[in-house]
Amino acid sequence: MPDLRALSIKQLRAFAAVARTGSPTAAAQELSVTPPAVSTHLRTLEQLVDAPILLRSGDALRPTQIGERLLEIAAEFEVSVERAAQKIDALKSGAEGAAVLGVVSTAKYFAPHIVAAFQSAHPGLCVALQVGNRGAMIQGLERGAYDLMIMGRPPAEPRTVEAVLGDNPHILIARPDHPLTAVEEAPREALRGEIFLAREDGSGTRILMSGFLDRIGLRGGARVIEMESNETIKQAAMAGLGIAMLSAHTCVAELKEGRLAPIRAQGLPLVRQWRLLHRQDRELDGAARALRRFIIDNAAALLPQVEV
């Protein structure tokens, strides 16, 4: 078994930079060090693991299987350093503890209110809020970047402990003067002629929209325009570029202000649940336990209220 007690973050950062850029020279430029320094870190790292960590592939260097594992360790190191910095900053500012809450992008519309309410009730505790798409959040959960996470469908891996917070209704939305917003139930044939605005493949809302289109027999013939964010989708819908399926919680303000309107159709809204989860194999510290208890106890008041 290799003795990794001499493993350093400089070695891992050098290796990760070479894996990203494909060469020690490019990695040295990225890290603002000399190429010999990068090469020294690589040699030392190979000596520590007693195995090759890079293979040449054409003009570039690529990690071996052991190198891939070292890249995972490097990512975990970076997360640990960031987490430590956040907790130190919290302690320096007078907080008694800190927790990191990760949320999928759909939840960013109400998550800041949760953090503000918690810190008002627990002024001695600090919460760092991080937002990303589903794929990025799951990767962060795997690396241990978050104490707690708010999302819809939990991942298969890593295994998690979950608590249901409440309903997350998904609806079709369009600009208010769209003809289908005025009918009691939009017919399938009318939806067939629409352009659907959607997030990237793999996002939670895209998965739901695809399932809905399958059920009404439209997925194969539906025209879909991908967009990078819910905000872009809302702006495009308000401009009349198409219609979209979104969580009603992402467009509460626009619906109340009449800038968007729901399209009612058979099978809508699609109601999913918001879940608060954390890794099964990680014990929560005091700040994270307090945050979890607060969110669960106050979920009904913290989630947005919207009529769909």
C-alpha cells in the first residue's frame, strides 16, 4: 500500500492542471510557476503512489486509471480547503458555526429567504448558499461540498437521507396574450404546433417536460429550443418565442404581476416534491443539524405559495 502521508495540495494542483491542459508547460502557465516545478511535483507524486499517473495520447498527456483517482482526491482536497475557509471566515466574523447549503437552480428563487430566516432565528450561525444545475450539484454532493442540499428527485449515488419539504408544481407558461392561456384546457393538437423552450438535457425540468410530451404523444414531433437558464426561458416566453414547462416556484413574481400566464392542459400541473437531503455516510455538525431542523420545521412557511 502506498504511503501518502507526504501528499501535498501543490502536487495535486500541478497534476490536475496537467490533466486539464495536456502538458506541464501549459499547466505551469496556468499555475504561474515554472515547468520544472510542475515536472518535479509530477515525479514526486508518481513516486508516492509507485505507479504511472499520466500516459501520452498524441500530443497531450492523459491520466491513467490511478491518475483518475488522484484527480478525484484533488477535487476533494479543493472542496475541503474551501469548506475550511468558509468556516474560518464565519468564526472570524463572530459566528459560532457554519453550514453549506447547496440548491438546484430552480430552488434559488426561494432559498435565499430560507437562509435569511434561519440566520435571523440563529444569529450565531452562518450559512453559505451555493447554486447550480442538477448535474453540478450531484457532483458537489459526491465531493462533500455541501452539508445539506435542496432538490427534487434525489440521486441514485451517493446514498442520501431525505426529508420531503412540500409540493413543487410544474406548469406550462406563456406570455399572457398567448391564445392557449385563455382556454380551460389546451387541446393536444394545439400544443403540437408550439415551440417548447427548455433547459439542457439532464436537467430536472427537461426530464419532466420530456415525460409530459411523451404522455401526450408529442415528444417526437415537438420543436424544442434549449436555453441556458430559467431566467432566459422566462424572458423568451414573455417575448413570445415559445412556451415552457417550469416549476411554478421559479415564476411566482411573473405570474402575480401578469407578465406570464399558465397554460392549462390535461395532466397539469405535474406535482413533484422538494426534498432536503444530506449524505448518508456523513455526520452533520451542530450548525448543519440546526439548519436541517429549522428548514423541516418551517417548510410550509418557507416554500412559495402560488395558485396553479
